[in-house]
Amino acid sequence: MAEAVAAIQAPCPWHRDTLNQLLSRREAGRLPHALLFSGPAGIGKERLALALLQVLLCESPRGGIACGRCHGCHMTTGGTHPDMCLTEPAEAGKAIRIDQIRELVEFASRTPQYGGHRVALVRPAQAMNRNAQNALLKTLEEPGSNTLLILVCDQVSALLPTVRSRCQQQLLTPPPLSVSEPWVAGQLAVPERAAPLLAAAGGAPLRAVALEQADWFAERAALVQALARLASGQASAVVIARQFAGYDTLALLEACYGWTRQALRLSQGATHVTDPELANAMQHLARVSPIVLLQFAQALSRARRLFVSGANPNKELLLEQLLLVLTGAGPRNALSA
């Protein structure tokens, strides 16, 4: 009978060097006790964290990757390894509770059962509320022996300064287009969509792949035209907010931010439009006052932070307030609360 191979996690190609550097530091005895992987969502931070966790708990790693065959690999992929602790919200979009952090703290106080590392992974770290973060501070500062804590965070500003200061931060950024575009193209049924998908995803490759199935992506030209009509007084913020509310709000906020930044560049003399299907619509949006576009981009960024923080605002009301900024009628500090 063939030997069963566990489905181990490999890092994205653009993170292989980062993983190798971390493993080299481990061999030199310089791996910190707490790592904070920060950066935009959809660039592969969790894949990198899981790959590091699995290789540290693997009995026979090969080429910087867990072997997938040993007992340790089968336990990590099965979620039963006693030296592994995964802390995440019980439901998507919910908070990581203080009792979950207390369980992590108790885990970190034990000695490794298999004689190697104990590894705790918190994802996404910004889901911890203030009490949960405070409960983690002492463990971040003085974990048990051979214990590594890995925090994965899309919004590092949501973490307390005392949490950030106790971790060694590994800032991860979207890979260059020369790397991400061929990779995304290889994941798609229609490879030619790679460039527009990456543009809509802010350069985040995993998010770009996920967007291929997003219902709003096929309607993106009409959505940009709606923004342009709104800014020129040809449409109502209430009507456009109702239209936008039918889509994934966070994904659409991020796409609108990318479109607004591109319109700003066009208004300043740039000529290249990443997504050819948006060329005409983007030219209309670029006619909006650069000051208004900048204020709209700032409001979009604040709205995104509101959603990522786990808040549950009234979607249509939030979108209406946000879109009023694009008309020039909204307050400059819209959504600042």
C-alpha cells in the first residue's frame, strides 16, 4: 500500500526566500519567540505562516518544506498535533475571544511533547479585541521554552502598540507584477483576466484569483461609470448606494479605492489604464476634481478599516455617507468615527 502523504502547505513562490531566511535564523538560534506577519490581505501571509508552522513540527523536513509523510505532518494537517495551537474566530468576521487567548496562554506554558518547538498561530490577529490582546501580552514577552507565536495581521494599526512592540514584525507586500501576473494567469480559466483582476485586487494575487468569481467583477465598468455619474451630479448617492449594497462590501470598497487612485493618476497626466475594459469609464472618473478624488480615497480607506475591525455598520447608510464625499457634499471627515 502506498504511503499516505499529508496535504502540507507550501508558501507562495514570492515568499519562499522569506521562509528560507526564517529557517536559517532558526538553525542559527536567532528565531524570535513572536513573529508578526503584516501586510495586505490576499498576498499569502497565512500560507507562509502555516508553512513555517508545519516545517517546525515536521520530523524530516525537505528543502525547507515539511515532508508530508511523517507522523508530525499528519497531525498538523489533521489539527491534532499537541505542540500546535491555532487561534482564530469561531465564525468568519467575529472576534477572537479572551477565553480563546487564555487557552493559548495555557498552551504556551507547557513543555513540547515531541521535544521540538511549540507553535501557536493567531489569525487574523486584528480580530482580537482589546481585552484579548492585553491577555496575550505576558506570553508574548515571556513565552514558554521553545515556543513560537505567529500573528498574522491584515491591519496592524488595529493591534495595541504593546502587542506590536513584543513581536518581531515581518512586513510583507504584494509581489511585483512580473511575478504575480504569470502566477495568477496560471490559476485562472481565462488567463487574460490576470491583469484586470490584479488591478481590482490592489496587486494581491490570492485575492485576484478569488475575485474571478465575484459577481461585481463583470459589472465593474458600469460601477465605475456610476461613480463618475454621481460625481457629475447625474445620479443620486441613495440610488448608487443601493446598487453597491448588493455586492460584497469590503471587496467593493477595496476595488473602489484602486479605481480612485488610478483616476487620480490619470488626472495628473498618466495615460495607462491597467484594465482595458475600464478605459472609457476611468476617463470619465478622472474628470472629477483631484481634491474630491483624494477625499474619496481617504474616506474609502476609513470605511475599509471600519469593516476589517469587525464592526457591523448599516451597509446602505455607510455607502450613502461614503458616496456623498464623491459629490463634494459630504464632510471631509466622513466615517471618521
